[in-house]
Amino acid sequence: MIDYGTIESVLEARRAWAVVAGDSMDVMRSMPEESVHLVVTSPPYWTLRNYGIEGRIWQGPRELCERHSWKEVRAIRGSGGTDRNPERNRRRKIRPPSDVKSQTCNRCGAWKGVLGDEPDPKLFAYHLVLFFREVRRVLRSDGSCWVNLGDAYNGSGGSGGDYAKGGLREGQRKYGKKNSRELKRKDKALSPHEFALYAREPWLTCEHCGRENHRKLWWNPMGYADWYCPACLKPGEPKMTELGWWIRQDNVWDKPNSSLDSTMDRTGVAHEYVFHMTKAEKGNFFSPYGFLEQKADATDTLGKRVRSVWRMSPRTGGHNHHAAYPIELPERAIKLGTPERVCMECNAPIKPYYLNCVEGFNEDQVTLDRRLIASFKTCEHAGANTAPPIVLDPFLGTGTTLIASHMFDRRAIGIELSPDHAATAATRMSTVLPMFAQI
């Protein structure tokens, strides 16, 4: 029998990790506010993958109606991850592109489908913002969120000439194309940056209907006049009810060994983005020397502060997952964004964390650490019990974030919609558990 653990046991420090199979938004609603210290995750990319998962209903600008009037939206599929061969799809447990459908309600504007299958990148960004609003609720005010996202091109599908007469794939059917009416054909979607622009915008409440909506949904035709509510369509001055995320950095994941596509009229894609986001302008925990890059001088073993370009080779297709990131990615987020211990009473970082710095730091660096520690709240309980901080991955996949958390003695919670991937992650953790330290 597979041991999944429970969220309660991790929050109470009775267990080091837990895997939950289910919808992340529903699971996070059952978690206490400000209960995790770090979020590291990689959501599904826009139109790139289909994992054969049942969709959910995403709320539109108006309240959900009792009886939806669904209208089918054209299925959109990416250029990889699926195959037209039914037998091969059965073995890989992936549905063909023609089986993927999404629907929109004519009454309330709700959308029914899988995250990543939206008809345009703006709707995808809005759904991600809805999701990360729940992430924001469970994340501590001094915590941080690290989000890995890749991009796609509009109108792209199969590899062009490969399917023509004499090509490598002559006679095969092309994959479904990504067709968005918002973009030109062969235009880059810029969905990661679309998400970042949406994420930093606030939520506004209408003075007429009391409905709260994201600012991107409000209509301001003149640019300076009254804003029009997307729910009741009445003009007015909305009240800001929640600030957006602070986008602290858009780190570039440089993938030196990635396989390039066959498109010959542009440079090959060999990078993705890792957004570093916080809930507030100040007071966020960040250890600038928690992770050090190797210097060009091999004799200098101290290293240097990590920069915004991360050079890491991607993982390929392990554990029946086609988009797993390398363990070095969550390692950097964990070392930079979490303390080594937190107080069990107030859940705040234990002071002082700079005493565990790499041996050989000079006085200027230690002084900098002392100044940084004054910028966020630390524990003031004398003699309180301590425990490792908690890392959350709401798109767990096959458990890479959990393994990285355990390698560096952090508690971890992973949520995965696919039962197969959740079982794989729990099995991997049960296998590697004896290798690492316990709480």
C-alpha cells in the first residue's frame, strides 16, 4: 500500500512530507491561512501538453449560474506529448488531441476545461491568477512563490516540411495547431509574461453590485474616465480589495542540452522562465547567500551570489512525466527563499540564520546578512520548539520538489490532480526517504 501522508501531520511537524491526490484549488481551501513558507511549482503550459485529466469549471466575471448553457470551444492542442496512434496513447495514458474539449457558459461566462487548454493566452493567464489567489492565501506574508513557465507559438503544430512529400514524417497526421484569435499565426504567445502582468494587478469591488473582479476584466474605454464593472456593466469608482503579487524577478532558465525544434526562420527555443513573486514590498525572507554559484576561478571555493540566468540541463521523460524540471530548480528556490528552522508557535524564521553561512564569508557579507534579517519578522519566543519550514507544490507531477525539499531538510506538501502521478510521487518519496534526515 502506498503511503501518502496527510497535510495535518506535516503542519504539526509529525511527518516530513505528504502527497495529496486531488484538485489543488479544492485542497488548498482546506488548508489554514499563511501556513506554508515557500511555493515552488510549474503549472501546465498554455496548449503544450495534454495529460488526459478531467477539466473543472472556472468562474467568469459574473456569479456562477445554477444551470449552465454550455457552448463547445474548438479543441486546442500542442505540438508534443500526444500521438494519433490509439495504442501508443493507451500505453502512455495520454488522450489524442481530438478528445480534448472545452466549453463556455452563455449565461455566466464560466469556462469548463483543463488549465492550459484555454482558447487564448489571456484567459489562461486569468485562470492562473485565480489559482494563485488561493496560493497567496496559504502562503505566509514573508514567504515567496517561484513559478516555472514555458511559452508557445500561435498556429504552430507539426514540424512543417517533415510532413510533406519526402519528409521524415510523410503520411503521418499533424498534431493539432494552437489557434488563438487574439494572435497572428506564428506569433509568440508570451503566456509567461501575460501571467506576470495579470498577477501583479489588484482585485476591485464594484460599488453597485458588490462583485469582486480582477482589474484586467474591468473596462476603462477612455483611459481616465469611470471604470465599467464586468459583472453589472455599470460605471463607477471601484474599491481596491486586494493587491496583486510583487514580481521580484523573471529568472531565465537556460537549457544548454535541450532539443531544438525544426523551425528554420527563427532562433531555437532553449529557455524558460522562473518568476520570483512575493506578497508584499518588504519583509520577505530571502537569503542572498543561501545558494552560491561557482566562480570562474576554480581555486576560489566560496562562490558568488546567484544571478538571474540559471543554466541547468532539463530532465527528459522520467517516471512517465514529459515535463519534469531538474532538481536544481527547486533547490535554488528552497535555499534562497526559506530559513533552516522556524518556530512551532508563531511559524516565523528562527534568528539568526546567518550563523550557518558558508565558512569563509568576510565581515561585509555577515554585516549584510545582519541588515537583511532586520527587514523581516523573526521569532521572539525564547526556548520554543523548532521545525523545518514548509514547501508547497500545488502542481506536484512526479515529486521532484518533494525530493529536493527532503534533501535539504524541509517539510513538504505536494498536490497532484493525476492519480497516477500522485502515486508515483508517493512511491518515490517512500523509496528515497531513508536516504535523508528526518525532522
